[in-house]
Amino acid sequence: MSDAAPEQGNPRDDSLRELAVADTLTRISKGIAHEICNPLSQITLAADLLGGQRPLTDERRSQIAKVLHQASQRIDRAVTQLQQACSPLQEAMEVLDSGPLLQGTLSALKLPAHLSLEAEIPTQGLPRIKANAKYLGIALRHLLDNAIEAMPKAGRLTLRASTRQIGQSQRGSWQQSTSLNAGDLALCIEICDSGPGIPTQQLHLIFEPFFSTKPAGQGSGLGLAAARKIISLHEGQLDIANLPQGGVCATILLKALNQA
Amino acid sequence: MSDTAPKKKILLIDDEPFITNLMAMNLEDTGRFEVREQNDSLQALETIMDFVPDLIVLDVMMPDLDGADILYRIKNDSRLKHIKVVFHTATVRESDLSGDGKLINGFPFLPKPATTEQMVTFIDRHLPA
């Protein structure tokens, strides 16, 4: 194409892009159906038991109540996380000291007894960032939950924070919304697990809404999509990768406002 | 159907234990079915061989082996291929399907959610005589 020629999309590329979008939408709609219709199924079947001819024993009544609560929580979680994944950040950003923010996240963490914790959050020296504490907290919570749920039997959860300078080679494949450039200082938050890792063929799907490898009812498949959306609204970068020694590490980079 | 007629054996394969549990209770309450549940898709074939159901109600979207994988294995096993299989899924709607609108790859399906009455009617329609 000459410099003077008007820019036109390659029709083949456009068709492939449309197919990819259609494929993604199909997967998302199936995910919504799965996360809503399964608990609806529970509610329907529980109603049948309540309205049935057989007298309800205490055990059965308690079982039905548990099922209804679980169904309600599951639908609520799917709707909340879908909103977090899709809606713009409504609340204002402010300048925050990242150290106290992360210490607060750490002290609120409820670590299951079968896991150990390795936390490296310096009490001094972490940078200030421009962020919304509530939403950043939600993103961290999703990533921590994800790491914890990847280790159902035993393992080690790592939460680490540091200041990092962005290298020349890092910026290439990042999200467009990222405002970080080579040479910038960034707050780096790493949340790692020692679980089985993510199958390589599924790595490209992990940020897609409703993608989940967790057992039924345990993951809506929206946590990572919501976390990425929130980090992207902070003009930061969220990457998730398998670790060479096993497990998965989520790395958040947020632009540092100063070097404290 | 008389009270003395043998109960039909129904196997529910679905990774959602709350659903299979409720469905089993509802079906057993009719007094007409003996129901077994399997929530681990990797154990599905073993359970089929052990239980030898008259009809399998199979979920589609499951971890490890999905409904299509399990169906393929059933239909390629000479000991199992005679067993009637129907799908019960949240991920396919009747409006998604062309033709008569009630088959997935030639196999009948009932979308979730379904009432017990709808499930019993569906099972009766597809149970071998």
C-alpha cells in the first residue's frame, strides 16, 4: 500500500477478527448460562421437594436450605463479578501509600489451615500510587482467592511487593491501557501459589469471562476477568504465568508516583 | 405402572453434586426409579459398568471429561453402547438447535433448569420399553 492510499483493513483479517469475537461471545454466553442455570436448576428441584408429597424430615429441610443458600450465593457472585468485569470504575482514584494498603490486605487475609504464607511487604520504601483502594482491594482479593483455590490440599501462598523499574523489553506485549513505559518505576505486587499450574493450552483463555478450571460451584470464572479489568482501569498491567518450579504467579505493575 | 414393576435404573452424571442430589431425591420420591449419582467424570465409565443403568442423564460441561467425551466412550464400548443416553445441560438452549430442536448430535436433551415433572416426562419418553 502506498503512503497516499487510504488505510483499509484486510478483509480476511476482519473476517478472522469477527469470527474470534463471535467465538468469544459464544463462550461468554455459555458461561453465563452455566453460572445462572445450574443454580436455577437447584432452586427448581428444591422447590419440587418442598412442594412434594413426602413429609420433610429435619435432615432434608436442612439440606434444602443449604442448597438454596448456595444457589443464591452463586448467582449473586456471578452477577457481582460480571459487573466488576464489565462496568467502568465508578469511584475516584486517589493518591495512596501502597505499603499500608498491602499490609491491610495481608491482615484481612484468611489463610486456610492447610496452607503456609510467605509475605514480603516492606513496611517502608514502597511507592505511592494513584488508585481506588476499594477496587484494587477487590482485584487483590480475586487473585488471592484464585491462588488459595489452586491449592486444595497443601501449598504455599506468596504475597510479595517491591519497587521495580520497567525494562526496555517488557513493554512490548502489554495491554493497550497500560501507561507504564520503559524506565518508569512501578509498584510490583506478586501473588504466587505452589499448585499444579495452568495447562499451557489454556493460558490464553484465563482472562476470558467464565473461563474456570475449578470444580463446579467453586469458581464463576469471572475473578481473573474482573481483576484484569480493574488493573487495566488503573492503567497498570496484570500478567499471569506458570512458574518454572511449579505453581502460578500473578504479577501486578502499577505506576509509582514517587520513589518513597 | 403397577407398584410391583421393577424400578428403572437411572444414572446421573453431572459435576454439580447439589443438582444430582436433589434430582435423585425427587426421582426416588416417585417410587419408580433407582438412582445413582456420579460427580466425577473420570469415574463415569466405571460407575456405568458397575451400575448398568437403563438410562444415563449426562451433563455437557464438566472438568476432565465433558459429556461428549463420555458419550463417545460409551458408544465405542460394546458392553455399554446399548445404554440409552440423554443430555441435561445449562449450556445449550432449545433455541440454539436447528431441526426438531431437541437433539444434541442426535441425542435427546433437556435444558436446565427443569422441574421434576419435566424430567420424569423426559425420562419416560426415552426409557427403553
